[in-house]
Amino acid sequence: MTEHVSPASIAYVLSEPDGLSRDTLDPNDWTAFRFLARQMLEASIDKMQSASQGRVWTEPTPALKQSFEFAIPKQGRGGAATQAQIESLLPYGVGNAHPRFFGWVHGSGTPSNLIADIAAAAINANLGGRDHGAMYVEKQVVRWCRELFEFPETASGLVVSGTSIATLIALKAARDRQLQFASRKAGINGARLVGYTSTQTHSCVARAFDILGLGSDSLRSIAVNERFEIDTDALRVAIAADQAAGLQPFVIVGTTGTVNVGSIDDISTLADIAAKENLWLHVDGAFGAVGVLSERLKPRLTGLKRADSLAFDFHKWLHVNYDAGFVLIRSEEAHRKAFSERPDYLKGAQRGLAAGNPWPVEYGPELSRGFRSLKIWAQLSEHGTDKLGAMMTQNCEQAAYLAGLVQAQDTLQLLAPVATNICCFRYVAPDQSEQELDAFNNEIVIQLQLSGIAAPSTTVLLGVTAIRVNITNHRTHKSDLDILINAINEIASDLLRNC
Ligand SMILES: *Cc1c(COP(=O)(O)O)cnc(C)c1O
């Protein structure tokens, strides 16, 4: 008679040490490991506690770069040596945690996100699907996003690395819906799909057109008005012209928070046009969409709830540590139909570990996915939407304050109205040609970055090089902007004296 094995005795058998020593990748000495890990934790907290001090950015030294140049180790170098080298990297960040980091659009992170990342690493979950605790955190993040943007309960969403991939996912759903999803097998098959966006749109939209086989030329760049918002009359004209030429318009891409100047397209009017022409309305809200949490910005974002899809980041103005973005799609059906594949080895089940349908893998290109949603959830849980929104309002006030400083000085010229949190201006040295002014302002920005005092970036507006100050930073004070202007004036004086 075969002996009946109860589940309890299985558990007992499995946990019984067999006395054989096996080689694993676990530490041989857990006490030593704890000691090292705590050292790293202390160093990391020190780094975050001093985020407002010292230089903004420090150029990586030749020694640092060389220290990483060695052959892939055949014999491991051990935990202590590896950790020492990791620690050597800590001073050489982008600088985005510093209150005078003003370049591009970077969030400034929070110390508490460190905790979520530690736990996420310990759980080491794969969120492609299946039934485990992390999935319930992610599902709640999706629910919160729907609520935040007043999307219907049927809308679907996916946590991704950032707005670039979120845009790709949304535009694939738009493309496939337009082609009745036949494009999944047949490709675009000669369809002449065209889309519309403004000249101020981020390059990730054209790149998505490229990746999706539509070609970036199929994305029409529509002019902007004096506030750098898409010219909706010009948009109507362009759509009509393409229709008359026998092309198939399928999508409009609006932006809430353009990358150059932070302007917000008139999403309500775009939604009207999309409804009339039966087009998909996608919104790139990379940093600006979460402005719905700010009393100051919310009234300008009411059109968002009419979008078919929205791409945005948690790692920018919500300061979740890199990386964390999101795509929200009104039609769960279109979203799923554009991505769902369930081969035999990924079949779901009603019970057991393969339960928990639908799985995230049905809503995007990735199967294996990390637990990004934990740090998103933790940020919202700890700080709450009121405080996070107030931080954004403060940044908008600071950008307006900076514009005031610029306008108060003859040698500075404001190059775009301050729409939200970005201020673009230049230093106008006397008797310089436009070309010389471009070079002069580029040099000012490089010297600012090298000095460690502040780190704005540059852009080009209406053909003119601008010093671009983006403030998505909960550590910035108005005094940091005074320091910035003083430093610009000093550098400019030095340059003029020496030329
Ligand atoms: C940053 C940004 C993007 C790209 O987002 P990633 O998260 O870097 O992929 C797209 N659009 C705008 C307006 C942005 O500011």
C-alpha cells in the first residue's frame, strides 16, 4: 500500500535540511552580509540627507571611469570589494536631487523611496502576471490612476519605465484599432496612416511612429500659437488636406506640459476635433498631467479626462525614484486586443499561482516586469496627493518668480511666457550677433554646470538658444533662483571681460 502524503508532511519534507553542503549565490556569512548591507544603507541615507548641499553635478573623474574598466571577473571579487566600488559611485549622480538642478525634466526623488526599493529587491517579484501580493499593489496603483484622471472604471493601465514606452503602447493600440487589429498579423499592409501633433511635442512621439512602422514623416508637426500651444485651426486644415489626399488620419497627440516651455495644449478642443473626425486622442502628459493634483494647474487640465490614452511619468513631478511611468487607456478592449497573447505556457487559471487574471503581460510588450508599482504606491501612501500637489504649485510660483528676475534685468530676455514650471531666457550681451549670442548662452550653461553651482540645460525657441530652467524639484527655494541669476551674471561678466 502506498503511503498517503499529506500537504503538511510535504512541507516538512521540503524544509528538512538534507545535511549536504551545496554551493549557492547566498552569503556564506550572513552576519558579515548584514554588516555590509547596513553600511551601504547608511551611506545611501547620508547621500540623501545631504542632497541640498555641495555641488549640483560633478564630472566623473578619469579614476572613477577607469575603476570600472576590467575584464569580466572569472573569480568573483567578493561582496566587500564590489560594495566599495558601488559606494564610489555615490557622488557622481546627475545631480537631480539637488535644489539647483534645473536641466531637462528630472524628478528629485525622495529618501523614503529607498525603503520601497529595498523591499522590492527583497521580494524580487516578476509582475508579468500570476497571483501574488505585489500584483494587488499594482492593481491599486492602476485604480488610483484611473481616479486621478477621471477615466472610467473600465479603463486599463500599465506601469512602465517612462513616457516613451507608454507612448509607444498607446499609439500601438490606436494604430491597431484603426486597422481593426489585422495589423497585428499583417503589418500595416500599405495603410497610409497619419497623425498630428505640435512642433513642440517630445521626440518620443515621432520615435513611436518609427518603431510602429508608420514612419516619422507620417506624424504631422502643426504650428503653435504665441503661447506655444498647438494651433487648433491649423490642425483642422491639416486633417482636411490629408483626407482630401486619400490618407487615413488616425490619431491626434496633445501635450500637457511641453518639454521646451511647459505649455499646455487645449485638450478640450483637441477632444472635440478627435470626436468629430473619429480619431484617437492621445495625450503626452509626461510631467504635466500629474498637475491635476495642483490647485493652480488643475483648472487647465480638465480636458484630460476626454483623452483616449494618456502617457505620464511618476519619476518627474511626483518624484518617484527612477524609473516609473504609466499608460492609461480608455478602451481596455482596444488595449488588450493590441497586446494580448497567451501561449500555452502562460495560460491563466482560476486557482493556484496562475490565477489573478488579467495579467499585465496582456497590456504591453514586456513579460518580465519589476515591482515599480511599490515605490509609486509608497510615494502616494506616505505623502498624499495634497502635499505632492502643493510641491508642484510651489514650483510654478518659483518659475514665475524667476521670470520676474529676468524681466527686471536689462541684459536678460525672457524667451517664452512661463506657462507652468519652466522659464526660458537668455543673456543678451551688447553688440553680439544672433550666432554669437547662441554660443554665449551655451557657454554660460556649460560653465554653470561645470561650476557645480546650478545645472540648467539649453533649448532652441524660434531659432534662438535659450537657457532653460525647469523646476520639478521639491527642494528648490526662491533663494536658489537668486543664486542662479547671480552666477549667470558673474559668468557673463567674466566671459565679456575676456573676449
Ligand atoms: C520626459 C518627457 C518625455 C519622455 O519621457 P521618459 O519618461 O523620459 O521616457 C516625453 N514627453 C515629455 C513632454 C517629457 O517631458
